Amino acid sequence: MTAREEELVARLLLEHQELIDEYFRDKRWAELLALVRFARRDASPELAATDPALYRTLRDQITRFFLRGGASFSEERLARLADQ
């Protein structure tokens, strides 16, 4: 998956967090890994200057992701599962 594809899937899952459970059920480990990596990197501070509305939206979505338990995701475990 390219960096752009990872960003797109992460943004999709942040916007529609109800899909995360479906991705787990379907064992879509690479997409879940992209989500976790994107959320842990956080929204780019430069985005606040270039697109403040998108920056606020991403920050809100990332915060909601972590409040719903996103911090418990293991990047290492997801990476191993994605490689299988």
C-alpha cells in the first residue's frame, strides 16, 4: 500500500469509526495498521495554516479515536498480522 493509500484509508476510518469493528472482523490488518500509524503521527501542524478546517476535523477525529480505545492498538502486532 502506498503512503497516499494509507492516508486515504486512515482518513476514511477516522471519519467512519464504526467501520473499525468491521475491519477487525474482516481481518483487514494493513488498513488498521495504516489507521494506527496515521493517528499516532497526528495531524500535521502545517495543515493548521494551509487548511484550518481540515486540521480541526482531523484533530477531532483522532481525539475521538483515542478516547474510544485507539491507544490500545499494537502497531507491532498489526504489522505482524498484515505480513502474514
